[in-house]
Amino acid sequence: MDEQRRPDAPEGGAIEASGAELAPDLVAASPGPPAGATRLTARPTLDRDEREIKDNVLRMGSLVEDQILAAIDALVSHDDEKALAVIVGDGRINEAQRHVSTLITRTIATQQPVARDLRFLLALDHVTYELERIGDHAASVAKQARKLAPEPPLAQFVHLPRMGELGAQLVHGILRALVDIDEQVAREVARGDDEIDHLYHRTFDEVLDLMRADPANVERGARILLAAHYLERIGDRVTNIAEDVVYLASGEVEDLNP
């Protein structure tokens, strides 16, 4: 994708995350809007609304990270109830996205932000969309885990546990990048998607070999391939968020996963 310079995009900033629901290392000490934001008469109110939105985005991200780990735990432990809890828990993520979207819409309507503030809010709205889709992928992995729970593991689920662990790490990493609007960290997180892609292709090849060797492996193998696909998509979604962070930090629209 060609790079496009946006002179009025924010050059930095920090997201303040408060509350016990957030991981300690996601709590930022520097409050306030994106650096260089246009000063308006209603600035204090806009600042407060932006902080509330930021906090909710980070809480949503923490829920998503937990869902990925819980789905993998349900898979490895053959626990149908844990898998069901992940599926039901996806509703919390959906509700979190609706709540943030409502806050953003209200802020735009009542505060009429312009330039950097408006772009910042719209970027956060896109981040919540990607987080919601990651939550859907985690729930889809849990659905496959329920089907696989009564069966003996096929090759210890190949590389799915490691893929899930990496996916959760990438989500955590991109939240840290979002906290500080850190372009370098965002790029590093996006590069981590390459390892997930590599494990996905290895899983695909190895499972196909197992299915060819024994027809009894076909059903379990097909479900493992489905779960691997959903985990691979998590890496792609995280890369999309990384592109949002790069844009907020540098003003450049860039494809980090060409």
C-alpha cells in the first residue's frame, strides 16, 4: 500500500487506563488527548470524554486477551464447560464495543471535535471493531474445542497452543503500543504475526499428512484446521490495529502486512 502523509494526524500521546480490570503495565501515567490537539473552548470536557473512551478500549482489549487464553486452555484441557464459558463470554466483548461506539458517537455529536481529536476518536472506533472480531475468533476456537473435547488429542493439537499463546501476547503488546501511541512497538508487534503465519502453515501441512495417513484422523484434523485458521486471523487483526497506532503516531497510512 502506498504511504500517504496526513499532516494533521496526531504525533503522539498517551492513553490513561484506570481501574483494577486492567493489567498493571497498561496503566499510563500521562493523561490527556493526543499531542498537539486543537484547543477548543470545551477542551476540559473533551479531554474527560477522551479519557473515558480510552479506558474502555483498554478494558475491552484485556477481555479479548483473556478470551484467547481461555479458549486455548479449554482446548488443551478437553473442558467442555470452559469452552462454553468462552462462547458465552463473547457477549461481554460485543457489549463493550457497543458501549465505546456510543461514547464516541456522543462525544462527536456534543463536542464537535476537529482535526487530530476527530481522527483520534475515529481510530479508536476502528480499534474496537478489530478487538470485537478477535473476540469472535476466540469464541470460534472455543466452539471447535467443544467438539474436540470428547476425543483424544491429535498430535497434541499440533501447534494450536503456541499459536494461541502468541495471539494473546500480540493483543497485549498492541495494547501497550496504543497506551503510548508508540510507533516502534506497534511495528514490532505487527512483525510477530509472521510467526503465527509460519505455525499456521506448518499446522496445515502436518494435519493434512495425518489425515492422509489415517481416515480416522479426518474429523479431528478438520476441526484443528478450522481452529488454526481462526488463530491465524487474530494475528491479522492485531496487525490492523498496529496500522492504526502507526497512523496516530506518524500520520502515515501504511500496510504493515503486504
